[in-house]
Amino acid sequence: QKEVEQNSGPLSVPEGAIASLNCTYSDRGSQSFFWYRQYSGKSPELIMSIYSNGDKEDGRFTAQLNKASQYVSLLIRDSQPSDSATYLCAVNVGDSNYQLIWGAGTKLIIKP
Amino acid sequence: DARVTQTPRHKVTEMGQEVTMRCQPILGHNTVFWYRQTMMQGLELLAYFRNRAPLDDSGMPKDRFSAEMPDATLATLKIQPSEPRDSAVYFCASGAYRERETQYFGPGTRLLVL
């Protein structure tokens, strides 16, 4: 059974601090990794994709990938109340085209 | 502004009725996914299509659910007969080979079966 695991939270972070969200996956054949943000009552929205080991930065967001440890994380710098949402980690199924395995999501709360 | 569209956005129906949900993928995308999301189960893959051909529908209850893609601009998900346990948000997502496995979600259909 291929799995993606996330801490469900809620993770409470003060405004302006760094929020750190973590995800582990079981399929060693996975090559594509994604972070989606989902506001309450809305659909998942792509934030970051990462395909190579190391860090990838986009504005206040940094995705980190460590394939040896089967670990991917998302850092949000200078957290804003508007970052309060559920963050979903998704990983491709290594032996299948296009299919993603989804984590259950981490609820992030940014406290003003 | 390319987006996945879904109709209806909300549906309230009575147990036993047929429900049809529609999805228009982003133009040029060749892969379409149907997901169901509930508080208890999270995001579940029901079925997906590539170039209009069904690749996997193992996540769907076969006796009541069916998914089709009659043309490249329309995907449908039908439930017949509907049951209260089908109450959930149903999302359609689309993707393209050139964007690897990136999926773009529609706004969802919020279904309530009474």
C-alpha cells in the first residue's frame, strides 16, 4: 500500500514566523512531489512542485526534498493570516502515469 | 485564464435519485481525474482518464457510480441510485503530459443526499 503521511495538526504559528510542514512517502519510485493549499470550502490549489533533491524557492515558500529519507517539506516564511489553510502533500505513483497519492493534509493556523 | 469548470456547484437530492456531475477540463489537457472529499476520508481518487480512455476506476463503487468522457471537453460522473453516504464534495482535476503530474482542480460539486 503506497502512502503519504502528514501530521493532521492543527499547527499554530505566530504571524511573521516560519511555518514548517512535513510529509513522508512510502514509494521509492516516486519522482514528482507537490504541495497544494486548500482553504475551507474551496478546491486544492497548487503551490509548489519539486522533482530533484534539495530546495526550491518561490517567494515566501520553499519546498525541500530528500529522496533518500523519503521526506518532503514546505517552509512558509513571514507567515501571514492568509496562509491559514490545509496543506496537502501529493506524490506521484512511481509505476503509473499521472496518478498522485495524497496525504490527509495539515491544518495550519497563523495567529495574528 | 484557463480553469477547470464543474457543474452544478451544489446539488441537494433525495436518496434513490440519479445525480450527474459535469466537468470541463482545461483546453489541451489530456488527463482528467474525479475525486471525492469528505472530512473523514480526505481526498479519494474515484477514476481517471487519459486521452478520454479510462485508466483506473477502482476507487468507484461500480454498482452505482459511472464515469465517462464523451469528448475531450466533457467528463461526467453519475451516481444512480444515490445514497446518503455519497454526500461529499466531488472534484474534477485535469493535467497535461507536458506538465508532468501536475493537476489543476475545478471548484467542486457539493452533493447532499437526503
